[in-house]
Amino acid sequence: MKAHCPNNPEHREFNTVVHVTEHWIVDDSGNFIEVEDSGELVHGPNPGNNWYCVECNAVAEVKDA
């Protein structure tokens, strides 16, 4: 996959969503206390999600290779 900023081709860093697991410490009612540890990557960047340019916040154009 390849992303590019529609405002400036020199912008090469983007924000997007990935899915990860976290190990939480909770109380006896299941209420969050703190994150104990980062878990595993469940799914990495998806070309179907919005990607935003870090420099100018434009919505990137993403093509699945």
C-alpha cells in the first residue's frame, strides 16, 4: 500500500488507526484502573481507513498495492 498527501508530496508521515490489545488492571466490578502492558497487534494499517497527513492534516490518498 502507498499513501500520499494531496497537498504536498514531500509529506510522508500519516496518522491512521491500528488495532492492538491491552492488558488492563481492573477492580472486582471490571472498572478500569490502569494499563498493565501493551499486548499484541491485531490488525495493522488498513487502506480503507482514513489516513491524515501529520504535517497539514489533509486526508491522504491511499492505494492498496
